[in-house]
Amino acid sequence: MTDKTKLQVKTVEELKKQPEEYQTACAKLVISHAINELYGARAYDEPAVALAPNPYAKWLTCRVAMEEYGHHVRFFELGREMGIPEERMLPDKTSKKPLSIMNYPLKTWEEFVAIKLLADLAEILQVEDLLHCSFHPLRNLARMTMPEERFHAQFGIDFGLEMVKTPAGKKKLQEAVNNVYPHMLPFFGAPKSKIDSGRLEVFSGIILSSGTPISRPSSKKRT
């Protein structure tokens, strides 16, 4: 086994000199992110532009969609540098299934807000593990991606707070959260899996508490 506490792989060329197990682990991470970022942008972010209730909401949703497509492009380009075949990183050309949340059929603006709040919060918890990983190109991508993922989660918080100001809006958002939340749990591994049990506890605790882990300024103030 490679000692990951000491190993620092600074370039793709150095990666090619590492044990096969290490190279495979890095490739799996890049492939997963490339597939899911593209799938999510297609399934949720781009269609949500039409669901947004006003020009301001449409504008911010366009920004979210642009950044999600951008995340795919970043991981896709890194994958090509690593020698990963393009078809392994494209949802239409691989047998690898996307995350379970991608199977949720988006129907309403409230559901999109709930997805941004929950799915992007879960994504933040996953990306955090890459911020200090030993493969520097992947670490750098995670650090570029994290501020945008935080903005996307804040997007969900901000629009959610607007919705709950009225009884009708609160009811619709609660129904959307109730529908979306169960689809989030497989983000953290299969039932009885120990891999991400700690992350799942953190995620569940955040959702069930009244506080918010997002320290990024409101999406309404973003320039």
C-alpha cells in the first residue's frame, strides 16, 4: 500500500509512476465527477431556467448551470490528461450509472431549490475530502470547485428562505424537501457501509438543525 500521508503527486506525469491501485483510485474519482457534473447540469440546472419564477431567478440559475457545466469540463480535461478514454467520462457513452439523485424527475421550481440546498451540500461534504488529497491536480480542481459548490448550496438556502415567508411557499418547499431528501442518502454509501457514515451523520445533523454550515455570502450579493 502507498503511504498516502507522505505521498505527494504533483503532476500527471508523476501519477503514471505510482502504483496501479493509486492510479485507479484517482481515475475513479475523476470519472465520477465528470459524469455526475454533466448529468446534473443536463437533468436539473439547465431545465430549471424555464422553471425559475422571474428574470432574476433565471439569471442566477443560468450562472449555476454554467458553473456545473464548467465543473464537468475541468474534470473531463484532467481525465484526458491522465489518459482516461473520453467515453468513460460521458454519461451517454458509459455504462457507469450516475448518482441516485440524478434519477429524481424534476417538475417544479421548489424541487430545484431543494435539490440545490441538499444535493450541493452533500457535494460539498464529498469535495472536502479532495481539498488535501495527495494528487495535486485533483486537489487543485477541488479547490477551484468548492467556492462554486458553496454558492450553489447558498442559492438553495436563499431562495428557500424567500419561499418560507408565506404559508403556501413553506408548504411547497417542505413537500419538495420531503421528496428529495431520501434520494440524498446513497451519496454516502450503500446501507451499512462504513465508508461515509460520519459524513452522513454530519449531513443529517445539518439538515435537521436550524443552523447553516454555509459561510459564503448570500447569492443575492454575489458579483
